[in-house]
Amino acid sequence: MSGQAALLEELKKETGFYSIVSLMTEVPAFKKVILQGERIIPAILHDLKENGPDRALFLALKQLSKKQPKLPIIPGDMEQTKNIWLEWGQKNGYLN
């Protein structure tokens, strides 16, 4: 497992029981992910593709990306949100 993948696993572990966004963004792993900058975006997208939707990863993408995709009209549809981010990643050169 790469260092970035391990960091993303740490993030998901630390935020898995939070439902409040402000609490998710305060955990140490979230701050470490954000400090990685745009270079971690491909790893986040790969994780979403392989492991499915995750709110903390969506939050990280939202903070890291300069241009964001149009998110779903149906709030809470995490599968649709995942697919939109993956499409965005392909269009913007973060996924092959």
C-alpha cells in the first residue's frame, strides 16, 4: 500500500463515525490529506473507484480541486456523487 493509500485509509478510519462535516475536517488525517495538495487527487479518485463512496473523501476533493463538478441534485446520493467525481477526474486528467 502506498503512503497516500495508507493516509486515505487512516482518514476513513478517523472519520467513519462522524456525520458532521466540521468534525470530519478537524481530524489529523484530514489535515494531512489537504496538505498533500492536488497530487493526492488521483489516489482519492482511485480509492473511490475501488472502494466506493466516502463522505470524507468527497470533502477532501471539494477542498483540493480548483474546478469542481456539478454535484447531484439529489442530496445524499453518494453513488451518484462518486460517479460524478470519477467522470470529473477523467475529464481533468486525474484518471486514465
